[in-house]
Amino acid sequence: MSEQPEFDYFECPECGFSSVQKASFSGSDLCPLCAGDSGHDVEMKRRTARSDDKPEGKDARKAP
């Protein structure tokens, strides 16, 4: 496992949804699943991505 400082890992503390975005990502950090399901704004936790992260949602490391 190695850190990937060019990417950030986001995970929702409420539902567990996760994604990996570029470290320069400046979009919303609110969980899209919680917002769609319950209408609640739940802030996703953000940390430096690791090589062994397997996000449920988008993985920007795989983008062309």
C-alpha cells in the first residue's frame, strides 16, 4: 500500500459510499447517495488516496 498524493479518497461516514478524485478536486464534498436517498447533507471524509483503495463510485485514477 502506498499513498497517492495526486488523488484524494472520499468516504461517507453515514452510508459508506466512496470515490477517488484528483487532489485538485474543488466540487462538493457532500455524499450524493445520502442527498438523493434522504435529502440530508452528509459531508464525506477526505484523505490522501492509497494504492489499495477500492472506491464504490468514481475512481479518477482510471480516467483516460
